[in-house]
Amino acid sequence: VTSRNILRSALASALALACAAHAASAAEPPEPVALVLGSTGIATAEGEIDSLDVDRYAVSLGAGELLFVALFAPAGGTLLDTRIAVSQAGTVVATDDDGGPRFLSRVALQAGAAGSYEIAITGFRDAGFTGAHPEGSGEAQAYTLVVGVDAPPLAAEAEPNDAAPNALAAAGGIVRGTLAQLDVDRFSLPVASGEGLAVSLFPLDAGGLPLASPGIGDPRLGLFAGSPAAPFAQNDDGGPGLFANAVAAAPGSPVEIAVTGFRDAGFAGVHAEGPFEYALVAAPLAEVALLCDVVPATGVVDSLDVAAIFAARNAPASGPDDPRDADGDGTITVLDASRCRLQCTHPGCTSAPRRACGLLGIEPLAVYGIFALLRRRRTRRLSEV
Amino acid sequence: VSKLWVLALGFLLAAAPAGAVSISFAPSSVSGVVGSEVSFDVVVSDLGSATLGSYDLDLSFDPAQLAFVSFDFGTLLGGPGASLQSASAAGGVVDLAEVSLLLPPDLEALQADSVVLGTVRFTVLAEGESDVTVTQSIVGDGLGAPLPVTSTGAVHVTGTPVPEPGSVALVGLGLALLGRGARRRRR
């Protein structure tokens, strides 16, 4: 009887696992999916994470080449909480859980040896990359994978580019920049109609190699289009540590990318950050629709957008691209508003980033200095008495 | 064998969506004199490890007996400033909706297994009995995923008649006569 029970339970477990694995892999291409790098070393891929699913991609690296991997959620994937591992010949060389925007992941490394490197994407609970995770169990969660590969030294920005931007290729690319105090680095690239752009900043060390930890740099990233250039997306701390990320549909071409200090919300160079090194990875995307950005569609999701979705609850969505229908079920509900609050660009769903402490952050020091002088004077007087 | 089953069950449970919740009212029956106000709390319970991030409920009532006055929102989804709130009534249906702007860890710190959504207030228009019931419900967790609702309660409302002015006057007169009689007897 016992052996029969063992057999039954083993069969039942195997069946459950097989069914789940089959459901997860039903619509997936054979893996690992080979990434084809463009002329500027950029490759992108659209994928979905289901429960029990691990997506695997392969990219060839030369010895010493730099690899930048970033995940974005262009289609309501903010609920997706991923984990990334990069491995070579079965050995994990880098892994990350929440280094990317929100709960998404990203990795930067220098290849120790030439060969094929595997990029595995899974749910954050699945530290063993076996697929044991419930992420995407309700519905598959979409993501955009951006991969950049280049040999060091990376092409460096050409200063001064505070006013006149450095031109990037239409296929995107990787640029090394140095942000100094009062400095704004600007880059521009042409985008096709309906295209989006994913831009990610990675911290570099003084030698131009990826930093294991984000360091102390705190840049702000802005995307501009039109004439005169108007911002359509910006981000402060969406990346690792205090670094920034931005992904948005471009309203016009060319797009200008501006990197400045986090206090400089106006991108006028009014900041005291730096100097620090960074790598800017820019990847054009075929189609990007920023969900939840409703009133007005500026690339910033805030409480006004959430309130508009809340007010429209129980109305049918205008179509599959309705930015209010965050869960894609065809009806605007309170759940869409709830999901969209997680898409908010700034903490607390505010419309603008919290004001920095003063213009250059030196005002508190000035106040402290005045108090210190007064105290010193008083002490002197007392000692004289 | 049991270990295998426990493992298989645990695995399946880990992949299952968040648990179901129930919606109830406290107290489950109220009564009031015609013209007065009655009130009761709306409660979401059995949250377990989930948090409550949003809800949209339709409460059906008898408009011949009750008139909606207000809904006093609770603070467990963040309260004013930290949540979007809406309460309105039309044609015998009260629509209550709220979305928290707080992030899941903040909601977790605020909430327990049961969350009082707020207090509904009605004016009793007529004597008689009727029920206030949940006719439609969407409940979402802190990440905006739907939480299945397994059961919904009801409130039994009883409207009692106002004492008539004539009766009050008769009672007063009776008392006055009794008082007068007693005074005479004493003399």
C-alpha cells in the first residue's frame, strides 16, 4: 500500500509540475535565445515571465568586454519582481534582484573570458534559477530586456555638450560620461515614428569599468523632444543606488538625452554633484506605451493620472492601448488605479520631485557656519570677562 | 508519502493567487425611529498575509425606507491625502470606492487580518424592515491584484414608528391628573 501511495503521489506531483511547466513554456521560443547585437552593440528583446518560468538569452562576449543588462517594464510590468543572473560555462558571474527600476533587475560586468554568456531572467524568489517562483501566476508579466556590449575604453562624451548635444547613432549605443558640478551632459539621437527609447545610467569607476556598488553619484536623467525641446520623461533614482533610468515613447525626433545632478530638475546645470563617471546605455524600442500616463501624457505618472483612472472606473477601455487599463482586462477598474499608483514617477505620486534642500545644498552649511561663528564670539567674550 | 504530499501542496499553494476575503457589516442589524439616523461599519476580513489596496463596492438598499447620508472612510488605506475616495448614491445603490496611494510595506504596517473600510450612515424614511446588501464588489491587494470575495454579509434595518404627539399629550395629561389626585389626598 505504501509503495502504491508513493507512486501515486510521485505521479501526481510530476503531473502538476509537467502541466505547470508546459503552460509556462507553451508560447516560448527555444532557449537560450541568441541576442544579436546591432552595429552599436545594443540588443533588445521583449519577453514575458510566467510562474515557473525562466527566460534565457545568450550573448557572445570577448575577453575584457563590458556587458550592461537592464530590464524595463513598458507594458504594465511594474508588478514584475525579477532576478537576473549572468553565467558563463555554468558558473554565475553576476546576479541582481532589485538593481533596476522598481523591482526589476540589472547587471553590469566585465567579461573575464571570451565565450557565450547566458542571461537568465526569473522571479525574485527563485534564487536558484530553477523556475520555482509564482511571479506572473495570474497573468504573464511583460518586460523589455536591453543589452549593451562594448570593449573598453568606452567612447567618451565630447565636452562641452551642455548646450550642443553629442550625436548618438540611430541604433543607440553606450557612452562614457563624466558629470561635474554645474555640468549637464547632452546627447541626441534620431528615433522613428512611434519608437520609444530606453535609457539607463550605470556607475563606472575612474578607469571606466563597471562599479560593483553604485557609489555616491546621484544623477538625474531627462528625455526631451520638439523645438523648443520639451521634456517628455525624466527620472531621478530609478536605477541602482541613486542612479537613473527612463523609458518612454518619443513624441518626436530627434530625442535629446540630458544627464545632470539630481537637484537640477530644470536641467540648467544648477547642481553640485560630481565629478563621477557613468555609462549611458541608450536603446531605441520599436513601440513603447507608457501605461497610466493619462493627464497629460508627459512621461510622468502622478496622483493626477491615478485620480483620472479612479474617476473613470467601470468604464470600458478604449482599446488594447488604453493607458488607463493597466491590467489589460478591457475595463477600467479600481484595480487599474491601484496598479498605476505603483507606476508613479516620484515617491508619494507627486507631480514633481521633492524640492532639494536649497539651490546647491550649501545653505544648511552656511547657517551652521553662522551659528558656529556666533558661538565662538560668545565664548571669547565670556573668557574675556 | 505525507512529506511528498505536503511538499506538492506547499508548491501549489506558493503558486496560487492570494487568499479570498469576506465582506461583512457590524452590527448586522440596526433599528431606528423614522427620521433618525442609523449607521454600521463595512469590514473586509480574512486578509491573511495580503494587504488591502483598493475596493469598489455597491451596496443595495430600499430607497423607500432609507436615504443615504454619508460614508465616513476609515484610515487603514491611508486616509485623506494618502488615498483617493468616492462615495455616492443613486437609485437605491451606494457606490463606495477607495484606492490607497501607499506602497505595500506601508499598508502592511497599517493593516491586520480585518480592515474597517468605514461607517455608512442612512436616514430612516419609513417604518418597516429591509436589508442592505453587497451587490457588486471589487477588492484588490496592495499590488493591484484582485482578491476573490467569498462571502458578503447583509445588514437588517428596522424602522420603528415615531410616538404620536396625541399619545404624548395623553400621557402628560394622565400624569398631571395623577399628581393632582395625590396632592388632594395629602390635603
